[in-house]
Amino acid sequence: MYLYERIAQKIARELPAIQAAVFPSVRELCRRYGVATQTMWKALDLLRQQGLVSMSQGRRSSIRIAGGDHAGSTGPAPRGSVERLTALVTDRISKGVYQIGEPLPKLQYFVVSERVSKPTVCDAFRALAERNMIHRRGKKWFAGPAQLPRTDAEDIIHDSDTGPVVLVVHDDYDSLVATRAESRMMFFLERFYEEIRRYGVRLRIAFSRKSGSGLFASGREAISREIRGLGDRYWGALIVNTPYERRNFSAIAQSLCRHKKPVIWFDHGDFAPHVDRKAVGGHGNFFRCFIDMESGVRKAIRTLVSLGHARIAMGDFSSYASHGWIPDRIDAARRIAGHMSVPPVITIIDHGQKLWHSEYPLIPDTMVHLNDAARPQVRWPDELVTLDDALLREEIESAKADLARAIRGGATAVLAQNDSFARKYYALLRMMRVRVPRAVSIIGFDNDWQSRMFPLSTVDFGISGLGYRAAHVLVGDIPVRVPRNGVMGSEPVVIDRGSLARRR
């Protein structure tokens, strides 16, 4: 028997005689029983596992006789440290805090952060390993089960007769092509593909609409035949649609769900918030993944309000009249602001310039150093003409005037509709000699790769993390928390790169 176990037995025998509501300090206990601090913590932890003692996060530990406040009472004991730590690590793996294939923190981290003994951590890790939640390689523990052999192939279509298969269902060939041009789609799909490939999963393309091509299964009947032909190799389906395209969706979703494997739909713009399991016939294997735009806008506004910004400017763009997401985001900002205890004023800037509608956003330094002879020519995708310096200057001066009116009206922050617009606002403010963030704060959305080159704060919608969770729902290797209606939203987070400051 270890020393800490003997000390725990002694304390347990003396518990009925202890009248105080709180133990003496750990230092006093060490002096009384003649042991080191670490040994005493181990003894107290053992008593906690037995339900005799509960320890606060402070310096003192309160007595808890199992089941009540006095000796002899009965009732359920609190969960032991092993079970509690097991649940904690499981929850963090499910949420992607500890991601599959990545090393877990060292054992000592949990000893210190969770106030448990090293044997307790080892027992918890062994229990997790038995459930395939973690595995060991050498001296390190890793999240997730031991990996199956990886495939070195890219998107493999009908090139193997072995291994599991996931169908990626598009509307048609145009939808497949459009997917690669949508950055939010790619954030999700790249992470989704990366995760399922850990298990040697092959991808097969299918089209929900009938087509004349014999290369891909097209139409519900052809897709069902393909799934039946795969047999046990079929692991599930991912439905990917072009923006605003919802033709025949319910029918294809129900058809896929009847094969009793996970069916995941990535609704990348939350265009159909009403679609859940009930909308597809109540199938429990249907999952809708969506980008939680509302939550992202809420976090951006709360961040600005917490910094003291009472008037926030947002742009509205006539050149984007056909894009419904811009007025939707403005409406969301107004709605969220209106429900706050001290609602900020949302000031709308009406921008009519083509400057905002460039397919390849102007780099801020290019806009600032307009006289640079090496400046690349700017082309607008709609007209496909080259703007000369005079026209570009005219566009910029008009945009600066719009922004200046908002600042004179009291706006101290700009909530850009996306990171592309945030870069343009940043460039315009630099031209106006307005200091960012000292005079005006800026925050955008999407966390795209171009904005990472500039000190621009943004809201990352958590799309990659959503792809991670969706992949593991499909594979079924770890438990992933999903609401009963099957709807999984992304988890946005604010990233401050230096364009946010408290209002002066």
C-alpha cells in the first residue's frame, strides 16, 4: 500500500470526529501527518474519488460525508476524479479542442490544471484508450483511435474496388465547378476531406440531376444503384450545392437517408434555416451543417460595443444589388444591436462605386501608392476593361467622401461586410490620414488568407472546425455533440490582429 493510501485511510477514520466545516490547510495536514504536500494532495484526491471529500479550487478543502452533511447519511457519491477527467477529455475531443491525430498535453498538465494525481490521469487515459478515444505512440498520447493506413491518392473516382467510399453529391457539373470558386465551401471541404482520408476513404462524385454523362451517377435512381453496388463499402454522403440552389433537395436527401448511412448537407450560407430532420421525413441520419452568420455578427458587434463604440458604420453597395447576403448581414446587425441593453447606432454608408466590386481585391498598399509606376493594372470582371489612373482616382475620391461623412457623423468603427471590403476601408482610411485603430476601428469577416498579411481584425466563422466535426459524424470514430434536430452550426471567433482599439 502506498503512503498516500495509508494517509487517506487515517483521514477517513477521523472524518466522523471532525466537527469543523472546513479541513485545516494542506500545510497543516502535512505537518499533522508528517508527509509531503504532493502526498497529501494524492490522499485528498483518493478521498474525493470515494465521495468523502470535495475540494474547492481555493487553498482549503471542505468536508463532505458521502450523501449528506453528517456521518451515517446515505446517498449517491459525487463522480470520481477518473470519471470526471475522462468526461473532460472526451468533451474536448468531441469539440475539436484536441483534434484527431494531434498529441494531447502532457500528463503533468492535467495534474496541475485539474488538481489530480498522476495515477488518476493514467487511469483516465487508459479508460479513454479502451474506448478508442485516444491512443499511444511511443511515450505520447494522441487524440482519436489508432489511425488506419492513409491513402496517397487525391480525389479518386471509380479507381479502386476496395476500401470505404463517400459520395459527394452535387446538383450537376456546373455546381461542381462553382464549388471550387467559393472560398467558404473550400474551407469546409478541405478539412472534411483531410479527416476522412485518415481512414482510407475514397470519394466518388455524383449528380442529383440526370445528365447524359456516363462518368458519374446522376439522378436518384442511378445514385441508389451505385450505393447498393458498394454494399458495406458505402459509408455515407455529403451533399454540396451551389449558392441559392435548392431544386429537388428534399427528394434527394430522403433517397440518400433510406440507405441508413449518415447524410450531411453543407448549407454554407444558412440559406435554409428551416431544413432539419423533420423536413426530410424525420430521418435520424440526416445532418445539416451551416455557417452561423448570426453568431459571427453578434460577436463582432459585442466586441466593438465592449470597446466603447456607440456608432458603427456598415457599407451598402449598389454594385452588389443582386447579392442577398449583404442586406441580410445589415438586417442581422440592426436586429442584434436593437436587442442590446445599450444599443449602438448602425450607420449605413451607401457606396455606388465599382471599386468595391473588383474580383481580385486591390491591395491596400497598391491603392495608397497610386503613383507607383509598377502598380499593376486593375480590371473589373463585369466590363473586363482596364481602369486608367484618372477613373480609379475618381472612384477612390468618391469612396473617401462617403466614408468621411460617416466619420463626421460620429462613427468610430467600421463593420466591413467581409475581409475584402475591410482591406479597402483600411486603404481608404490610410489615404485620409485617419489612424487605424486609434481613430477608427475596423473588423471584417471570413479570415481569408489575403487579410492575414495586414493588421486587420476579423471574425473567423469556424468553417474548418465545422468540416472537422462533420467528418467525424460521418466516420463515427468519436462522439460529436449534435442537437436532436440534426442541425450543426459553426462556432465563430473574433481574431484581433491590431485594428481594434477602445474608443478615445
